[in-house]
Amino acid sequence: MTDLAIVLRSLRARTFSTAVTAVTVAIATALLLTLLSLRQAGSSAFLRGSGNAHLLVSADAGPLVSVLNAIFYANAPQRAIPFAKFNQIRESFPWAWAIPMQQGDSFRGFPTLATSPQFFSKFEPAVGEPWRFAEGRAFDKNFEAVLGSAVARDTGLRVGAELAFTHGSGDEHGHVHDEFAFTVVGILEPTGSAHDRAIFCDLDSSWVLHAHDRRERDGLVKHEHTHGGPPATTVADLIDDDRRITGILLRLPTREGSSVPAALQQQFDVLRRDPTITVANPADQIGKLLSIIGRVDLLFVALAVVILVSSVISILVALYNSMRERRRQVAIFRVLGASKGRVMALVLTESALIGLLGGAGGILLATFGTAVAASYLKHEVGLVLGFAVDPRSAVIVLALTVLLACLAGILPASLAYRTPVADELRPTA
């Protein structure tokens, strides 16, 4: 009988104890791998979301709030910028492009973003990855809508469907703009960013919705459904105060082969002198956010390592108790010609196999856990993560688990190594 067969028979003889110990190790391994995967995927998701914009202008209270609202749709911005300010900024420098945005409405809880057609032709949700359409096209006229991939998936809407926006975040008290129907003309492919859960339309249409509300308050029109009939408010009814936006995406000209413009800091300082706006460098703000989150993440990862070490100690306890019960068997094995080194190697192999079983089970649990965690973050936090367990991390954690299991087996192996043969083979009363 080979040594491996002896070890496997020993594990089968203690099936319950072996299974409980391996499951304990698997849970700890899965927790560590899930935290590592979430940490890496979260960083990637945040960095992807800023796209190829160099600067973001808004009227929010601070740069970080501005980035979270405009790029990650955390909340609808509370302050607006006159469209005249957009024209002033656009003409102040030869930008590569300047794209206006307006937020504030929603559909079934999904945020809407009113913008210009350049949003699809110039802005990239991730650097080097332009928008791609799974179905249809971009909007090119009033009251046309484009759906992010998550919106289409969760609502079941398709090209040709009609929808009405809700003013605000879409809670039960929100006012539905049912006077105007938007027609879905396009569905985007997944980008792995928060833009997947947004709905896009043109600025004029969004302005008309709110101009209609204003005209209702002023008694110029009555509230009535206009589906299929001529709208009571049109673009011709807009006044300057209706033409407001909540953000501006800016990109500066860059040299070929470089993504960092030489004039970035200069233009950032120029815009920052204007007290009516807030200027943010999305990449810098996301970096600061990740540095804050990273400190908290390290605490969780450290805690997961401690839990893993604690679970491995269970291997030590299980094998130690087993060796105390199996001294007579070890003594007989020694009499049959097994050396002390071979006995010790058998115990260490048994310990390593339990660690290997637990680590492999942990990888499977982590694969499932990352999918559950990603789903939770998408629905509860609004952060879209597309990730799986990193193979390299899995190999490292598995090797660490087996190594710790071997270390945990040293004490039981030492107990088996020092088993006094003569004492254990004495006849018992």
C-alpha cells in the first residue's frame, strides 16, 4: 500500500471530522478571495467610469460630489448651470470637445441623462472603448431615447417601445411627465461602467419637459396627455431660464501617443477661478476616493487573513486529537518498518490534503460569492462590476492555504514522530 493510499484511508476513516475542517478552511479561503476580487474589480470599475474626459464642470458643492453625481449617477445634482455658461466655457479655449449634460429625471428608478449627440461620438465610457450599439442607433431628434444595457435587461424594453420620464429619482411621490412619450431608438452594449444603468436623450426634449411644468404653473397650458397628438409645449416655447444643464464634460487637445494634455493644469486653474462653478479632474478625484476606500479594504483583507489562519488552526486541533487516539496504530506502523521521518511525512501530507481540499472548495465558493456581491452592489449601490476570481490570486491563496495547513500539521506530526513504541504496544488491562 502506498503512503498516499494510507493517508486517504485515514481521511476516510474520519470523514465527518475531515469534512467539517475542510469546510471551515473553504469558507475562510472564499472570504479572502472574494474580498480581493471585489477590491480589484471595484478599482477597475471606478477608473473605467471616468472615460476619456479630462475635466468635469458642475455647480455641485465639491469636486468629488460632482464626479459621483455626473459619472456614477449617485444622486441627481441639486444645482444647475445656465446654458450660457456652457457657451462661455466652450468658447474660452480650443477644447477637443465640450459636452453638456443635464440630470434630474428617471424611469423606474434608472437615471436619465440629457446630452448632445457628441456624447456618443466623442466621449468614451472607458478610454479606448467607444460606445457600441447592441440594437438601433443614437438619438438624432427630439423625444428619442437610448437605453444602457442594464436598463434594457432589467426593464425588458426594446427598440420601438415608449416610455415617460419621472421627475426626480422615481419614488412614489415623483411627478411623471406623461404628457410626452419618448421612443426607444437604441440599446447600448455593456460597458462595465455606471452608464449601463442610464437612459440618454437630447437636451431640447428634457428642457421641454420642465418648460411644460413651468407653463402649467403659470396657467399657460393645462395638464393633459398628449400621446398621439400635438404637444402643448415645444422647443419654440423655451426661454433662457429653461435651458439649464447640470454638468459639462471637457477634453483638451493632446499630442499623438499621449493622453495627458500639456495645458490641463493651466485650464483647471483658469476654470477654478470662477466662483459659480465647481471644476473636477475625474481621474484625480477617483484616485482620492480609491485611496480612502483602499484603507478600509485593507482592514477587511487583514481580517480575512486572520480568519483563514484561525480556520487552519482547526486542522492542527483535529490532527492533534487524532494522533492522540491513534498512538497505538502509529506504534504498530513503526514496528512494521516505518521510520520516524516517514510517519511525520504521512501526517504532514494528511494536513496538506485537508488544506488543499478546503482551498479548492474556497475557490468554488468565491466564484459564487463574487457573482452575488456584484449583483448586490449593482442593485443597492448602483456600481456596476464585471469581474470573476482572479486566477493568479486564486493560485496564491491556495498555495498559502496549503502552506499554512502544513505548518499546522507540524505539531501533530511531531507527536506521531515521538510516539514511544514500547509503551504503546504494552498489553492493556
